Amino acid sequence: MNSMEIELLGRHNRLVKEIKRLSQSAIRDERGRFLVEGRRVVQELALSQVEVEELLLGESLLQAEGEPPWLEGLWRRQPELRVWMVADSVLESLSNTATSQGFLAVARRPTLELAQFLKAKRLLVLSQIQDPGNVGTLLRSGLALGIEGALLCGGADPYNPKVVRAAAGAVFHLPLYRFREEELASWSRRLEAEGFTILTAEAHGGRSLIGIEPPRSWALVLGAEVKGVDSAWQSQAHWPLHIPLAPQSESLNVAAAGAIIMYELARAGATRGGVES
Amino acid sequence: MNSMEIELLGRHNRLVKEIKRLSQSAIRDERGRFLVEGRRVVQELALSQVEVEELLLGESLLQAEGEPPWLEGLWRRQPELRVWMVADSVLESLSNTATSQGFLAVARRPTLELAQFLKAKRLLVLSQIQDPGNVGTLLRSGLALGIEGALLCGGADPYNPKVVRAAAGAVFHLPLYRFREEELASWSRRLEAEGFTILTAEAHGGRSLIGIEPPRSWALVLGAEVKGVDSAWQSQAHWPLHIPLAPQSESLNVAAAGAIIMYELARAGATRGGVES
């Protein structure tokens, strides 16, 4: 194991303060770093290609279970990584989710080649979705259902610790690009110019999802929880879609609707010889 | 409007205390009542057939907007209903969700005829699902996608205020029946005896959801977030189902998986001449 050993984080208060700051979106942007919290998602991080900058493990977790089984592999990938044992109370004071479960990491944001991104055939666009749980769940569903990248306009920051946790590892695998609300109209035109058909999820109206033949390249736009998809997405290459619902029902949660639409696009695409397992 | 007027809730501390108690599951069971919080879901309650026992409206909400537009209709349905204006601080102290948005009600649980319930063709079974947001979202999706009733075993109480809010009105329309974990095996046998095929959602293995022909009567069982469906559901009339996922992905969130499976069952059922709009 060479010099790789777990150090005690005691008087290194600078690091604790720096980690606290990463719960702010502006600081995350400036530093190009983000927080990852929770047993499962820290494990997903360790097994991904994303660079880990710091790893903090809770004292009672280490006493009860010893080193996590993936730590050796992570050190092989990043021999310089410093791993800290932290008092449980310090770890919980740093946690932005209900509990860190003894696992907290600082990771470096992957850099993104926009040109590469636009070569995709299946993009997810989250337009002003506020709830971190919804954003995270949609990224997780997107990765599982064949999405190649996600564009996010306004709404919750995809590197918000709550989003990272709900995404269950999807932020380590999916290329993500965030733009400001003022850029919405220009992004809509750009996707159209790049050959994407803009699919929008609507509560009512438009085509029924059932029986749809997916276009060759598409960007599925999901809108804010209450007010729906911004009118700037109604470009010329625009297909409004709705999921047929029972008469008593008003609407679906946006993460449920997104999962259904991505599933149907994958299923219908596979039926006519596209990708599927 | 007769004597129907909004009263000031000031010294009626007995009511405030009683409402506070309703955040406990055991008290809700004992009283047969539950709390409903938030603008949208209180409106859904007012427009449903569920009996409203108390309605509390926030002071600044009433000052800014006046009486809610649905209040007259609710009073027509329930002329005896008492409606209270409450200081915002009192209302927020009673709220179990992030904010009540100025709307809080006490409602009476609908009574359920179990025999009626078992005449359904499409049931949802939530087996030990802990997260209130997941339970609420699944009930909301279920109502929208043609489910006729839900059985809940362990996990979050469907009358937990967070579940009620996430369900966006579905608890007022869907027949719900809750049973204890000890009764799991007997409920599994009972559903089978009543002619239901038990569909279980699995992370891997079993039949692919794509291409499935739904049986005539089915009960879809979704299991706990991490450990999955309890083995007691693996009866003789049991179809394990999985959603084909991209290789990088571990699994879907249970509410996303449930939405996809219910959608596919409705879609495939409709294709061979079942129900759909």
C-alpha cells in the first residue's frame, strides 16, 4: 500500500471550511469542484473516471467496516489522493443531504467538449426544473434509458449535492452542459440547426406518445414543474408530445413523465431496429 | 353565503394541538383523519369527494388573494365546514412539508370495502417503500396510468403529509389499503387466489418489459429502494419483469421504474384492445 494511508483530519480546518463553501453553486462554478455524499454515490464516483480530489470517511464507519472495498482500486487510479478519517459530527455538519452515511468526497467537474456533445443523437434538456430530486432522478433515468448527454437551463444546479445523490452516479457518466435562461432561445435555434428534432413534454395537446416513431436525432425538453415547457422551445422542428392519462388525473410528476417518454423513445426506436439491450 | 364565514383561529389552541398530533402515524390511524398541506393538493381535496373536517388558510394568503375560488363549492358540499384564518407563523409550525403555502386541511380517511377493491383488474402493491416522495409519486402515477387501487405493506404511511403532497390528489381518488409486514405472505396468497397475476419489478432477470402481453388481472409489486421485492411475492402466478437498461446504468429510481412499467402495461393492454384514452 506504499504511503497510501488514511490520515486523521483534525486540525486541517482549512479543508473543512473549503468543503463547506462547496455547498454554494457560485463557489462550485469558480472552483470547478463539487461534493459527493452518501455510501452508494461515493462508491459510484470511485468506480468512475471522474477525478476525486479529497475523500472523507466517517470515524465510526471505518471502525465498524474498515476501509471500503473499492479504496485500493481508487488509489491505484489516483496514487496522490489523500483520504481522511473524520469525526462523525464534522462529517454530518458538512453534509447537504439527510446523512452522508459516513462517505463524502470532493470531485473535479469533467470538462466538456461541446462539439462532441452535439454529435449525440439523443439529448435530454431540463429547462428550469427546480427540484433537485427531480433533476437527479431525470439524469439517472436518462443514463439508464440511452440518453447521451443533458443540457440544463436554469433550475437546480446538476452539481448540487442533492442532485448528485439522487442521480445515483449518472453525473459521473453523462456529459452535462448548463446554460443561462437568457440563452434559451439561442440554444433552441442551435439544436435545430444541428439537426435535432425538439420533443417537448406537454400536459395536454400535441401528439400522443403512444405510436410515435422517434426522429433520427432528438432533444427531449422537460419543463418547470408547474408552468411547463418555455415557449422558446416551440421551434419549427418541434413535436409536442403528451402521455395519455386517465380522466381523473391532472398530470404526472416531471421525473415520472420524463422516464416514461425516454422509455417509449428507446422502445419504439428499438422496435424499428435502433439501440436496445 | 349564510353563516359561512371565515373565523379567526386565535385562542382555539385545542385545534392547533390536535392538528400537531396528526403528524404521527398512530394518531392518524386512531382518529381516522389526515393532514393535507399545500395550495394545489388542498384544492384537489376541495374538489374531491373526501370529507374535509377543518380548513386553515394563512392570514397573508387571504389578505393577498381573498377566499380561494373553490371555497364556495366546498361549502355547498359541506355546509357545516369550519374555515379558519390562521397567523402564517402558526400555519408553518403545523406544516410537515417545506411550506404549507398558506393552505392546510384536516380530512377524513375514506372507508374501504375490501371486496370491492379485489374486483379491480389492475392493482399497485407498494411493498416496504420507505421514501414518502417515492410513495406519493407512485400513487400519482398509478392514478394517471389506470391503476384501480393500491395496497401498501410497511414503508411510508400513505396518509403521511409528505406522501399526500407528492401524490398531488391521488390519495383522494385511489382506494388505498395498508397491511402489516407480517401479513405479506397471506396477502400474496390472497391476491393469487383472487386471480391476480403477480408482476414484480426486478433490477435484473425475468422477462423484459418490452413485448410483454399483460395478463387479464394483475397486481404490480414494487419493492424497497435498496433490497427490492420481498421473496414472499414470488408466488406461482408470478412474473418477474425487468426494464432493459443501458450497460453503464445500475438501476432506476423505484418511482421512475414504476411509472415506466405501469405505462407499458397500459400501452400494451390498449394495443390489444384494452383501456386507454
